[in-house]
Amino acid sequence: MNRKDKLVKRFKTLPRDFTFDEVVSLFQSYGFELTNKGATSGSRIKFYNAADQNAYIMHKPHPSNIIKGYIMRDILNFLLKNNYIK
């Protein structure tokens, strides 16, 4: 089991201590790039996959680096719906 598989397996359990850095790694493993939504976007960021033109927009968590549960479920649904995770 490689690093990506371990990260996906951990993510699927929806842990309460999943960090923003792990989300970035997860999206990057599927070919997404992290971009800022714009000059006035604040904490809003966008993961964009140029190959299939999918995008996921979210806010960076603050003040903590831990992703909230409802966002974890939303990301999981996005990745499942777009066939990145089976």
C-alpha cells in the first residue's frame, strides 16, 4: 500500500483530526492544483483539475488547521461523485 492509498483509506474513515495539509495532499494526488480564488477571496481557495476541468472551492480552516466534519463529508461526496475515489 503506497502513501496515496494510506491517505485515501484514512480519509474515508472521516477522522476528526484530518488537517488542511492532508486535504491538499489528497487533492494533489488526483491531479488538482491549489489556487487562490482571487485577490479579495480571503480564506477561500480552489482546487482545480485541468485534465477534466473539475473544481472544488472551500475555505481554509482557521484558527485551527483541522478540517470540520461537514466539510470532510462534502469533500468525500465530491470525490465519490466524480469517480476519483471508489
